[in-house]
Amino acid sequence: EDQVTQSPEALRLQEGESSSLNCSYTVSGLRGLFWYRQDPGKGPEFLFTLYSAGEEKEKERLKATLTKKESFLHITAPKPEDSATYLCAVQKSLASGSRLTFGEGTQLTVNP
Amino acid sequence: KAGVTQTPRYLIKTRGQQVTLSCSPISGHRSVSWYQQTPGQGLQFLFEYFSETQRNKGNFPGRFSGRQFSNSRSEMNVSTLELGDSALYLCASSLISGREQFFGPGTRLTVL
């Protein structure tokens, strides 16, 4: 059975204190790994898609990387507005269509 | 470009009733997926519609159903509501099946 595990469950950082969030997965035939950000009371906001081991993508203070077993979301010099829940999801194969299996998320709080 | 819209945003129903939720995808997007989000189970895939056909279905009982219209708008229906159906129901659209999905704000369903 496909599994996605995110760690830590919650993370508190001071503004400017860089850190990484982890997403480990067990899925046969990974087609893509997705990162989303979700603010309270809102739908998830798309951040990145990674398709192959070694791939990296960046957006402002965020950088996502992918290996064969896990993905990291690095946050450099975070600001309070980066506070949110970060969700990781895997897409198994082309036949799965848009079906995503999500992790439980990491709740990030950045204090000023 | 307008994002994914969902109506209604909030809904209160009683056990045994049925409910219909609506989703309008981003203009030009042909794939619509539905997810249920609860504190205990996280985000779980319900089903995907592409070109008016159900392409994938998650592990939910037959009380959960959906459809897609020729303009790509989608509806999901839950019959014989149970207390455990209380959740945030999220709709996501993508240009074609399997590509990045963009989520709407969700419909918060409360079953009393």
C-alpha cells in the first residue's frame, strides 16, 4: 500500500532560522511528488512538482529536492508569512490519473 | 484567471439527508478531482472526472458519487449522510488528467 510520511508533525522556527521538512514515501512506480501549502480554512496551494531523483525546484525562500525514497522542503531565512501547513503528495502512475496520496502534513510556525 | 470555485462554502445537514456540492474548475481545465479532508484522516482522494467520465475512484462507499458536465463543472453528491461525513470537501482541477492540481477553497460540511 502506498504510504507518505511527513516529519516533523509540527515545527516552530524563529524568523530567519532555516530548516527542512521531510517527506518519505513508499510507492511503486512513482510518477510525481507534489508539495502544497495550506493556510487555515483554505484549500491547498500548489508549490512544486518533482518527477525524478536528483531534481530540485526553487521558489522564493523554498527549495524542494527529491531522492528515490524521500523529498525535502528546505526553507531558507523564513518569515512569519511562511507559517502554514506544508503537505506532500505522491502520484503513482499515469494510470492513476490525478489521484494523489497525501501525507499528514507539517505545521510550520515562524515567530517574529 | 479565476481560480477554482466551490459552492456552497458552508453547509449544515442532519443525519440521513443528502447533499450536493458544486465545483467550477479553472477555465480550460478538463480534469476535476474531489478530496475529503478531516483532522483524523487527512486529505483522501474521492474520485476524478475527466471529459465527463469518472477516471479514478478512491476507497469510499457508494453513498459518495459525482458527475461532470460538458463545461467541465462538477458536482459531488453524498446520500444518507452520517456524522463521520463531516469534513472539508475540496475540489481540484488540472489542465489534463495527471498534471498539477489547483485546489478550491473547499466546502465545509457539518452533519448533525
